[in-house]
Amino acid sequence: MSFREYMGSKAVSLCVGGIGILYLLLIFCLCQIPFFLTGILLLNVCVVVVFWLFYGWRRTDRTLRRLKHRLEALPEKFLIGETLDRPLDAVEQQYFLLMKEISYSAIGAVEQAKKEQQDYCDYVESWVHEIKTPLTACSLILANGGDPAKLRRELRRADNLTETILTYAKLRTVEKDTQIGPTDLRTVCDQAVREEMELLIAAGIAVSIQGEGSVFTDAKRLVFILKQLLINCAKYCPDCRIRIELGEGRLLLEDNGPGIPTHELRRVTERGFIGTIGRKQGGSTGMGLFIVSQLCDSLNISMELSSKEGEYTRFTFRFSAPTLQNC
């Protein structure tokens, strides 16, 4: 910082000080104080002011240079707040505390962004390995005569994986692609079962749908949620029976598969969590139920999960009533 720039920053203080000196000189004149004493006092005041300005400029310039050197040496510029020295001035201390708060907030945001980026990269990597399975199976089927039923089944698996990763990629902006409206639960369930029919038949799974009901939600997202649950049943509990029960504002899906261990119930919707069954079978990314839970949160759907090991797993979805804002 140049001395002229520093003087400019002190212009208001200098103007106020100059007015104070003129007022003091006026009092001296009225009190008939000798001009000689007035001149000496004025000279001393000017020397003190010049010294104050020069000292303040040197101190400020030295501090700014030190900060610039620290900033240049830092690999991440937002960390500058962590390198600040605590000032002695009361006003500067308030700025110091504000800078600390801003620095903590920036560090937290960057760490969260890095974690989300790493999670996304990990999921993409596991997804690439997982999608190799249906693609390889398609190649083998075609090489052995091309059974249409088997080929459709593997293509369905590949399509499901693609739809899952696209939905995951849109999670942070899911509200932009959401269309809330009256939705018939029976129609949604029929569509989800129909689209996953090849996988369900291959896994020997029977599905029964009971009741009727309508809700106010995004039909496309709800179909995706149900398909994820059906895919999990086909993958982890073949030869089971799935019961879907519909009501006004409620949808229940239950299977009589192996169930989920009690100590894993609270973690199955965590990002990347793979349960005991998933580890045994392999090829699981642990993202299906995480995406389902995120979609439920964005659609204001309450999801309740209960299970008893060796007997059943039950998902209960409760839909909020339509509001004027939704309409």
C-alpha cells in the first residue's frame, strides 16, 4: 500500500482532526494566548500527527505484505483465514473473528464438496464394474444362439443400472425435474411390475397387488422407487412372494425373504452401505436404498422400514396431502 493510498483511507479522520485544531486555535485567540505558544503547540500536534500517520502506514503496509506472501504460499487460498494473527485492536479483533467464521464455513463447504465428488467417483467406478456383468452376459447369450428371453433380462439389468446412475447424478437438482400431480397408485405399481417382469420371472418371484388409492406426487419418481425395491427382491430374495397393499395416502410393499438383520436396519439407507446379504452375493453398490430415501425426502414421502430376519421385510410409504403450493 502506498503512502498516498493510506492517507486517502484516513481522509475522514484528518478532516475531523483539522476541524478540531481550528476550533482549538479559535479558543486560543479568544483567550489571548500568545502566538508563540500557539505556534509551538500547533507544531507539536503536526509532528505527532505525521508520526502517527507514518507509523500506521508502515504497520499496515508490513501486515498486507505478510498476508500476500502467506496467500501466495498457500495451496488453497481459502485457508488464509487460518493463518491470520490475532490483532490487539478491538475493532480489528471483530474483523478477525468474522474472517475466522468465513474461513470455517469455506473449509466446511470445500470438504463437503470433495467428499461428494469422491463418493460420486467411487459409485461410478463400482457402477462400471457392475454393468460389465449384464453386458458380458449379453455377449455370451448372442454367442450361444441368442435366447430372446435371457437377452431381454440382461438388457433390463443394464437399463436399470443406467437409470439408477442417471437418477443419482440428478439428486441435487431433482426438484427441477419433478412434476407433482394426482397419481393413481394401482397404475404406478402395475407399471413398475411390468417393467421389471423379466427379472421377477427369472427370480421366481410372485407379486400380488391389493387395494386402490390415489396420492399427490411425482408418478415417474414413484415408479423408480418401486422398481428399486423390486430389483432388490429379485437380487437378494429369489423365490419369494411380494405383497403390495394400497390405500388412500399409503403404499405398503412386503416380501417374505430372508429379512434384514436388526443391527443393519438403521444403516441400509446410508450412502454405499452394503449389508450382510449384499456382501455374500457380491456385485452390490449399496446405493439403491440411499437413492430411494433421498427421493422420498425430496417428494415429502415418509418411508418406514421394518424387518424380521428370516421372515419379512416391509416398506411403508405415507404420502402427504396436497397443498396449495403443490397445486
